[in-house]
Amino acid sequence: ILVLRNGVAERLTDISGSPEAQVRRLEGAALAAEGSASLQNGLDAGVALLRNIPPYGHREMLVLLSALSSCDPGNIFDSIKAAKDAKVRVSVVGVAAEVFVCRKIATDTGGTYSVALNEGHLEELLSAHAPPPLVEAAGGAAAGSTALTDLPDSGPRAAAAGGHARPQGQHGKQQQQR
């Protein structure tokens, strides 16, 4: 979790698969909104953290933004391109009005952008991001989908399984017994 305030991105927690650890850290943190948010510094810090995640993992950022502007030290469009090149999907949920650069970040990186209308809508938008979305692979199939294999059912493994293996032909189809 990164906190964007006073023009910098502060790392509040490390990357973790434990929601309980993240919640404990959030409950104990002083999260006062101070100064200006810098989306560029947040993007750069997030990409640096996620760059080492292997390709089969989820490289995804969720930005919860209450600001109407971003106070950036450089060209934010360079940071958006860096996030896209690193295959980091960035989604943004705003609690104020729509901000052009937030839509641009989400569109260019394959994320989503929404602005909450009220507290219930905010909870709904954030809950939609709880399970990571499916990632489409190059051929249109979902990444991580299974592939059919044709492995022989004979040899030491079949014998260890109690000798119940049947001979199989090409593409895993059972040969007809004559």
C-alpha cells in the first residue's frame, strides 16, 4: 500500500498475500490527507515494486484518489508509458469529480476508472477489485488456462497406480479393445 501525500509516495506496507496484515497496518497508520497528491510519484513507485513480479503473477495497482489534481515533478505521460511497458494494470477509483489523467492512466494500462457517487457505491467499486480480474493471453484465452497433454499411461507410474492403466492412442483417446 502506497500513500500519496505531500507530493511523495510513501510505502505503508510491503507487497503481501495476507489481507489481515494489510488491514492491521492500515488500522495502526496515521492516514491524514496532507498536501498535494502526486500520481506520477505513485505510478513510478508502484511500477518499481511490481516490476519484479513474474509474468504469471498479477501486476496490478488500485488507486483510490480523493484529489482533483496531481502535482507531479515531471511528465506523467512518461510514467503512464512506463507502467504500460511493464505490463502493470492500473485502475483508479475516484471519490471526487472525474479527472482526465486518471481516465488516461486506466485506459492506457488496461485498467478501469470509476468515480464513486456515494458511500455505498464506493464500497461496491472497491469490492469489485477484491478478486483480481482475469488476464487475457495473446491468443484470446485466459492466462493460466490448462493445456491438454498426451502422456503415456504405461511404465513405472502406471504400475505404481495398481496396473489399471489402459493403452491410449494419439491425443489421449482410448484404443478400442479387439
